Amino acid sequence: MTLSQFWTVLKARWLSGLVVFLAVVAVAVALSLLLPKSYTASSSVLIDMKSPDPVAGNVTSIVPPGYMATQADLIQSERVARRAISALRLDTNTELRSDWQDETKGVGDYQSWVASTLAKRLEIKPSRESNVLSISYSSRDPGFSAAVVNAYVKGYVDTTLELKTEPARESNAFFDERAKKFRQELEAAQTRLSEFQRSKGIVANDERLDIENMRLSEISSQVVALETAAADAGSRQSQAGATPERMQEVLGNPVVAGLQADLARQEVKLEELSTRLGDANPQVIEARGTVATLRARLQSAIQRASGSVTVSSNVANSRLAQLRAARDEQRTKVLKLKGSRDEVSVLQRDVESAQRAYDVAMARASQTGLESRVTQTNVSVIKSATPPPNESFPLIWLNLAIGAVAGLVLALGTSLARELLDPRLRTVQDVTQVLMQPLLITMPKPPGAKKRRTDSARAADLRLNGAHQSTSLAR
């Protein structure tokens, strides 16, 4: 079918097409007027994903790829819905509760049912290439739609803050408990250190140990010096036993020197008398007795002089034994002080370790305490929902346009369907193409003739139609 033939068919079947078009448009208008009206309220929130932490001050530089989708799921979660239900007081709504009873027969949780019912008309749309989320809700009451959206927005902000502060509160309780325990351990460690220092009499263990080490060093020096003196006294004592007359103490003794001089003079006198008078002379015998007496006195003086060396040696040995005992006692004391200092060091390290653990726990408890009291979130409301003045469904003009397009398509389809079911000869080409007969003559239209067909024209169409049918049967 050519375009001119199609246009001829439309002009011939315009009445049926018009009826279909008007019927479809009328149905669209009727549906638009009869369907219940729905009002959509919307709100917008901005999610600042790189805002600095109000407590720590750090800035998040890496944003998870699914962060906005997670926030959209959070808005639609039952936790936020329960907050919105409480804010709207739907938990005490008798009509909703009656609907819940009719639908579920009282089985299940009422607030979960209300949350799922609200979620069916709640729509979350993230903006493209931005951090803005659009929250919208549709219902028959414009005020209720705006109230639901605002309740969801407030519930989302409160839930975001709660999700941020709830872990901090739990951590704060944990660190508070640990800080108390660490404080008790610190006090116990300090008590043990104080009791040990008091029992050992340690005030400043490092100074006392230094003093005791100095004393030990002095005693050791004295022991070394006295050992040298004792060794010297021992050697002199040995010399006194062998050749006491050659000892320095004997040679330097004035009594011994005087007796030696007297003995030398008496020996010289005895020798002279013996030579001159003979051994039997009473003077010689007397001189010999004097010499013997002097020799005895000299030997006694030598023994006394050498005996002082023995006394000095004994005194030196006795003093050396005392100093050695004092050195051993001082060494034992120093070792005990070193052991006490080691124990004090261990106790001090316990105190320092407990102090560090307590300080860390207190710092974390203070930080988590601040975090648990934070009142700021990274969510900002940039548009609050207001009752919409116009309905969002049904849209009369949109429905009318859709009905017009659909009516036009159906009207064209109806005209073509009627033409296919009841074909007519309408153009010159129909004679040659449909009847397969040669065209003999074409009568022109008279001037001023109406476009509408006359009765005779309709009869000619019927005859042509019958001839077309008889030709088809003959074939």
C-alpha cells in the first residue's frame, strides 16, 4: 500500500478512527479523574565523607566505593524505620494496627510490618557524581508524606550519630574498667616497693650502695697495706729467730749498744789481765765473771729488742685478721645491698609498667569518652520536606498525552483493520491491481462536487466490490 492509498483509506475510514481515538482519550481522562491521587514529598541530605574528625582531628582520605549505596541501605533499614515510626506515633495508630491484624492475623512484629509497609513507598535516589541523597515518599495525604520523609531524615541522622557513638561508649566502658584495674595494680606495685624499701631501710639505694662500695674499697686498701706490713713483720720475726743481733731494731737499741760497748771493754781488760796475771789470778776470775754477766745482760737485751718484732708481727696479723673479717662483712653487706637494689629495680619496673598501662588506659578512656559524647555527624540536611501542593499521580496532562498517542495508534490500526476486512475500490490503481482489469475511462469530478460520497457512488462501490468477489471466485 502506497502512501496515497493509505491516506485515501484514512479519509474513507475517518469516522471509525475518530471514535476509537476519542474513546481512548476519554478512558485516559476518566482513569486520571477516578484513580486516587498520590502526593510525593522529598528531602535532600548531603553526606560529607571527608570531613575532619571532631575529636581526633584526622581527615579520611580514602572513601569506600560503596559508601553512598551503604547510606541508602541504612536509610531504608528497619532501625531507621523504627525511629520514624516512633516519631510519627504510628505504633499507637489504631487503624494501622487493625490493618496489621487483618493482614497477618496478629502474627509477627507490628513495627516490622509498618516498616515494610512504609518502605514500599519510600524511594532513595543518589545524585550522580555527588554526595547528595534524595529521599521521597508518596501517599494520599501530602502532609503525611512530608512528615514521613522528615521523620526518616531525622531517624537517619540520629542513627548515623548513634552508630558513631555507640562503639565509642562501649570502648569507653571497657577502658574505664581496665583503667580501674590498672590503677589497683599500680597502687599494689607502689605498696610492695614502699614496704620493701621500709623493711630494708632503703631510702636512696644508689647513694647507699655507693657509700658501702667506698667503704669496701677503703677496707680492701687497708687489708692490702696491712698484708704488706704483716709480711714484713713476719720476715723480721724469722730473722729474729735466726740472727737477732743483726736486726735493725737490735742494732738501733741504745741499751744493746751500751752493753756491747761495756762487753767489748771488759773483754779487752780480761785479755790484758789474763796475759799479765794469768788465768788463776783473782782479778782475772773477777773480770771473767763480769764479762759473763755482761754477755747475759746483752743477750737478754737482744731478746727483748727482737721480741718487739714478734709483738709487732702478732699485732699486724691480728689487725689483718680483723680487717679481713671486716672486709668479708662489708662485701656481704654490699652484695646484700646489690640484691636489694635488684629487687627494688624489679619492683620499680613493675611500678613503671603499671604506670604506663594506667596512663594509656586513661588516655584511651578520655578519648573514647569524648567520642561517645560527640553530637556532630557528617550528614547535613540541605532540604526539608514540605507538603506538596500538586499530586504526583495521576498526572492528567501526561495521561492525556499518552492516551492521545495510544488513541491515534489504535485509530490508525482500526481504520486499516476495517479496510482489510472490507476492502473497497478507492483509487485508479485499485482497478488494475485488485480486479486485474484494464482501466477504460476515468470520469472527472464535476466542479463544486462535495467530497462526501453520494448514494450512487456507494452503489457503484458495492457493484465493484461484487465484481471483484465474482472475479476472485472465477479464479
